[in-house]
Amino acid sequence: MSFVTIGTASHIGLRKEENQDFFAYNAPEDGTVPKEGILLALADGMGGRPGGATASRIAIDVIIEEYYKNIESNSILKSLNKAFLKANEQVMAKGDEDRSFQGMGTTLVVVVLKRNKIYYANIGDSRGYLIHNNEISQFTKDHSVVADLVRAGYITEDQAPTYPGGNIITKAIGIDAELKVDTAKNVKKTRDGQYILLCCDGLYREVPDEEVLKIVKEYQEPDLICDKLIEKANEHGGDDNITVMIAKIDKTNRLSDLAGRVINLVR
């Protein structure tokens, strides 16, 4: 049996006039877990005021509603894909009915924790990371110009952070009716002491992976880690909105004495 503690934090940053990020997770108050699992979602809106904030909120509201309403018992990933397509449809519909929202869109990364397994889907360049012991690894795939150039071998990973146009994304919710969603190719199992980190580019463009890992190891408790990561991103410039969600997996319930939301992941 495993337990999960969830921490969250979001900040407007130091350069923006509005926070266009949005996040949510669905976990019951009594600590039990529905058969559909626990869903965590994070979105980074784009399209100017008020479009980006509207797009990110619509996308996550639709994802949670559609996933739990239409869950397929034999395929969490198919259910996530359908929910993403519905979110895309709703964001585009809002833009069509109100000209002030035309062109808005949002990134979206979603994780479902169920029976000690990690399922996920994403669009855009908001990321998911796994952190365990002394290792941090990204498990999502960025949809951006720079990421495409790295995968094609035109630039290196080290060149990517400062490459011109690094913030141009190639896929987003609300932009193209023919949306192709990235879902987990290999479903991963949870591990004792593991952290699952979801974040927007406002974090990882400012805070290198090794600094993220150091903060996780030092502070350990999810809510505190989230706060410290946002502080560090602002120390490094805070050029964008910053949003972080962390779920910590514990298979012996050592988390029961910590602040934060502790939930039993049933087997």
C-alpha cells in the first residue's frame, strides 16, 4: 500500500501583470482513492489578457470533468486522450464565440496515480519530472521549436536554454482542431520516496535540474519544496509565471506527520 502527499504553489513572477497558469488535483477529502485514481493537472495559458488565464482554467476544468465522467475501465490513457480532445474543443469553442478570446491556448500536463502506477499525457512545454534518490528525469516530451531542434541534432541540450525563440511551442490546447496528444508509452510504477513534479516553463527556464534536486533533498515536504522552488525561480529573474505541483510517494506512511494532503493509494 502506498500513500501520497501533494503540495502546490503558484506565483505571478516578477515581470508579468497576470498569472495565466492554472492547476488542480482531484483527491477525496476522506483520504480514500476512487477507482479512477488521483488526477493532477497543470496548465500554462497563452494568448494575452484575458485569453491565457481563461484557456488554462477551461482546459483543466474540462479535463477533470471528462476524465472522471468517461473513464474507460481498461484504459486510463485512452480516457486521458479523450479528455484532452474535449478540452481542446471547448477552448476553441470559447475563442469562436467571443472574439476577445480568439487565438488563446494553453499547455497542459496531466498525471493519474492509480494502483501504484503513474499514467500521464501532455501537450506543449509544461513538464513532468520524476525525482528519486539522487536522480531527476523528465518523463514528458516538450512540444517546442527548441525541443524539435535538439531531437533532430541541430543544437545540443546545453544550447537549448539560450537558443533564440526558445519559448515558441508547436502544440497547444486550443490552437488546432486536429490535436495529437502525447500519452505515456511506458507506464511507470511508483517507488518509495519518489517525487512527481509538474511545472510550467517559468520554473525550469530559471532553475536548473541540479538546483531542483538539491531543494527537494533539503526540504523534503511537498508544500515547502514548492514554495522554495518558486523563491529560487524569482531569485533567478522570475521572468514568467511560476507554478509547481509535487506528489511524494511513501509506502510506509512516514508522511502522516507532515503538513500537506496525505492520501492512501489503494492497491
